Amino acid sequence: GVHLAESGGDSVQSGGSLSLSCAATVDPDTEWAFYDTYCMAWFRVAPGKEREAVAALDGDENADYADSVKGRFTISKDNAKTTQYLQMNSLKPEDTGMYYCAAGLCGGSWYWNREYEYNYWGQGTQVTVSS
């Protein structure tokens, strides 16, 4: 399996920046597939709302973003493909929520913003943006 651990959540003022990290620990039984066939993404849950996709990297490391964060958030990962990052700039109060890292097999008809595409999830890290 894959174990994901997010960090970096904090409370900031509107207009501020935060950088989230997601460290992936891969079990030996999954390691053979993880680096070549898994994609990782960020989701968030805002107060009173359903979980929504924020950003993802596909197998070719092309990024997809929710319209609400385009131009403000940047997703990336390290060369070892074990840590994913989400750089968040120009934060708004509506960005407040619990942010989750997710990983799943990708390829073919892969819908980056659908929860069912991901079978591994972290525990989340809280981001609070005050006006």
C-alpha cells in the first residue's frame, strides 16, 4: 500500500502564502508500480461543503487545477516522486479547509478531479485564511 502524510497547514491572512507537503511511504508490495503508474492529487473540504479536487499531476507530470485556484496554486513533486507539494499564493478566505493528499493509479481515461480515481488518502492538514 501507500501511506500519505500531509504537513504545512496553518492560519494565514488573506493574500498570504502557504506551502503544503505530502510525503508518500510506499510498501514493498506496491513499490514496483507506484513510481510509474500512480498519480497524486490534492483535494480539500471547506466548512459545510463536499470534498473538491484542487490540483493533480498526471503520469507525464502535467498539472490540472480547479478553476478557483488557477494562477494562484502550483502543484509539484520531487525527483524521487515521493513528496508532493502544493504552493498556495494569494490565499483567500474561501480557500479555508482541510487539505488532503491522494494517490491512485492513472492512465487511459483518468479523471483527475474524481475521488474514485484515488485509493490512498492522507489524514489532512488544516488551512485557515482569515480576511
